[in-house]
Amino acid sequence: MGAKTALLAFADGDVRSALAGASDPDRAATERLVRRVHPGFAVEGIADGRLDDAYPPDDVTFALAAAGVDLVIDRRLVLDRPSELPEHLRRLGAGRRVVMHGMHSVVDWLAFAIWEDGTLVRSLSLSPDSGIMENIGEPLEFERPYWAGERAVEPDPTWDDEEPYALPFHPLEMGEDALRFLFGFVIEGRWEDTDIDAGAVPVHGFRVTDPTGREQAEREAAYADAVANMGPPRFFQLGPNGRMEEIGIDGL
């Protein structure tokens, strides 16, 4: 799976219904929204995108301000622990429903959360490496088959030494169901007739940067640290018995 998302919505009610009607977002209102989400940051307009541009590059924000919903697509806004949503964003959602959805296919991470009028009613964040980082509130309807063991990850028969998956289900599989339930569309899940065509919903684009340079420096330091802690590469190929076998670099 290659699905990635970074979505935060402030809605007067159902996010899905509002997004389905968001055909012409107001650019001026959208820029005001972005400036409120990132106070003190430099904001400049760039090329627009679509709702399915759900995981923009560093320093890029896609957003829309439309009847009933304000949506921001920004990697900085989705958190390993959604309950730690910054205070200024909780204030921005006062009196409204706030919905977060983030997932990343490289590490099989999923997080989503819902606040109602400032109160966190559901938050889940998990990945196979970190386990369940946050699990607050009652599971939502779409979650129940996963927790009941009906969506367990089946082992891949091509791997001899594959250990059982570290979680009772695959986060990205649940993530697609969460995305449909909360936002009305999917990235890689099976299309349903009632889904929003995310490629047809326009969002305005902005470059949003920390004028002090601190955020960029911290990000570059984190990237450098991650690279420094990577182990040596490992190489595998399909063996004659139909299973994956590790080989040395000379075997490539």
C-alpha cells in the first residue's frame, strides 16, 4: 500500500456531506484559515491541488474553506498522539466538529481522532513498530470488525521466517475505512458508489514556512538522525522453492 494522508477538518456537522458540496472554495477565506492555523508563519499562494493530494511535501499546505467545512491538508497537523492537538487549533474548532486523519504506508502508521465542541471523543494511533500509542474513547462503527479479529493479517507464504504481524489488523486497511467514514473518500481502498470523487474537489495551495528557519532546521536534523541510525541494507530474492531468501550484495 502507498497511501498517505495528513488531514484536519473543522466542520459544522458531517464532514463528508460538506466536502461533497465543496466545488468552489473561497481562496481569500482559505488563506485566512491557513494563517490562523499557522500563526506567525509566512504564507504565499502556489498552484492549487485536489482533495486526493492528501499528503503534500514539506512546507506545502492545501486547504479549502467552504460552506460547513474548513479543511487543511498539512503533514505538520497530524500527530502520533492526536490528544496533543495544539490549543490554538482546539480554539479554532470551538463549537464545531474537528476531525483528524493521518496514515503513512512506509511505517504502517494510522491515527485518527474526533473532537465534538472541544471534547475529544475518539482517538486511535498505532503502528506495528510502536504499538498502540493512543486509544481513547469508544471504537467507532467501522472499527468493530477489526477489533473482533475479523481482519487479521494473513502471513505471506513466500517468507520462511515471517513473524506474526505485530497488531491484530493492518493499520492501512483500517485507515482506508476510517478515511471513508470520516471524510467520504479513499486513497487506495475499493471505490464505492457513495464515495466522493476526491480528484474532482479543488483545494487551494500555499507555501507555509517558519520565517525564523527553526522548523526547517529541526526537520533537517531529524532527517539526518534517521539516516544515521539506519542499519545496512538487506537484499532478498525469490528462491527456487518459491520463498524469499536473503542474499549478499554480490548476488545482485
